[in-house]
Amino acid sequence: MFTPVRSRIRTAALALSAITALTLGATATTGAAAAPAPAKQGPTSVAYVEVNNNSMLNVGKYTLANGGGNVFDVAVIFAANINYDTGTKAATLYFNENVQRVLDNAATQIRPLQQKGIKVVLSVLGNHQGAGFANFPSQQAASTFAKRLSDTVAKYDLDGIDFDDEYAEYGNNGTGQPNASSFVYLVSALRANMPGKIISLYNIGPAASRLSYGGVDVSSKFDYAWNPYYGSWQVPGIALPKSKLSPAAVEIGRTSQSTVANLARRTVREGYGVYLTYNLDSADRSADVSAFTRELYGSDAHYTP
């Protein structure tokens, strides 16, 4: 039986303490150019990391025993939040202390991954305050939030943004219910702001079903979309090629190794190009990781502490 939604520790989503100020005018931290990783053939592997409890550096500790390539291609910082300012009646971008620590220490927490050739993306999640990606009241409001996202990517030299429309609790604090235009305006503005960066979709919530408005379909503006239900197979309902979709989703250490392997085998057999994992921690998970790398890449995974 698969785990519905995410069995995450929700400190990030529940933190309602004072909002950390985002200094948009600060100079961006410039990372070193990514060193080319050894060639790896097969699907893109994605790892979400709960930074309340674990280090982003764990993603870089896994390589393929055959060839030495990175196991993971994309590392997702989980998670920033979309909050609601009741004074200004506007959505705000919030980082709890753990997310802020990762960003402030990008030189030691993010840049080492990028130098290995691993892309680092920031996930943004609802926070029970009524603000979400699907209820911006106007195109201007959506564009303003998109600017905050792209400014954050530029400031911390990140590789993109991941949208996760959970826990918004639309209607709280007098906010509106989901509307048809909001997410289309948001994604369109964000793509215009950062044409060369990753935009990914955790395929859940009202935003995920509102991808078209006024003759504009933003499906093609996403680089990836993935199944949000760990231990299961579900093709995201978005008009992207198979190479950008992950119907498989597993939670490392909790999804059985046999299921992990079966989902990876099906990914290859059916020609999909992405394999999603969640909750990579600091333990040696090489057995769990090897369960999918053997199927995706024909190699065991090697863990380097």
C-alpha cells in the first residue's frame, strides 16, 4: 500500500514564526562552473531532501560503481513556503531557519553539489495560511511572486524552482479559492524571468489541474513533473514528453526495495525519463539506492561518507 501524499516531517510547513526577510537587492553568490560528471546513460534521478533534518550534501555521496557517475542529477531543497501577509494582503516567500541556513551557506551546502554536475532546486510549499499558487487575485500579484522566486534563484545561484501545491488551505485569512488564471500567470512570469532554469511540478493540488487559461497552456514551460504518491506508479496529467515525466515515486528507506526495483524497471520498460526519490538522509542507503540504480543504469550505487 502506498503512502498517500508525503509522510514528511512538516516543521517547514508548520513554522509560523516571524518571517525571514528576503533581501532581494543582495548580490548573488556566484558558484564555480559545474565540473562534468562521468557519462551516465538512463533516466534523470531526483532526490528531495528534508533540510530540517538532513544535509543537502547527502545527495552527492552516491556514485555508480560502474563508471563513477552521479546517482542523482537533481537535488531538491525541501522546502520554502508561500505564506500570507495579513497586513499587505499578499503572498510572501518564507524560509524557515533550516532552509535559510542552507541558502546562507550555499558555498558549503549547494556549490559542492553543483560542482559535481548536480542541479539544485528550491521547492516551495503551502503553509496553512491561505496563500497558494492557485489563488493569486490578479496577473500583477502572480508576477510579483514570480519575481521573488526568480530573485531568490539569482541571489543564491540556484538551478530552479519546484512547485508543490499542498497545505495552502485556500480560504484561510480571507484568501480566495483557487481560480483558473493564477497558476498560468505565475508559471508564465517565472519562465520569462528565468528561461534557462528548471521549473518542476510536484503533481498535486489545485494548481496542478489549472495549467491552461485564456488560450495559454503552461505545460510546456515545465522541465519536469512527477507523481506525488510514494510507493506507487501514476503518470502525471500534464502534456509533457515521457522524457520529462516520473510516474514512479519512492521514499528511500520506507518503500520496499522490491517495489523500488519494480518501479525502476517499469520506468525503463515504458520509456520514461525521470525517477523520483524522497527523504534521502545521512545513513548509508546504498542498498536502497542500488535497488533502482541497477534497473536504471545497470550498476550498483557506491556510498562515500
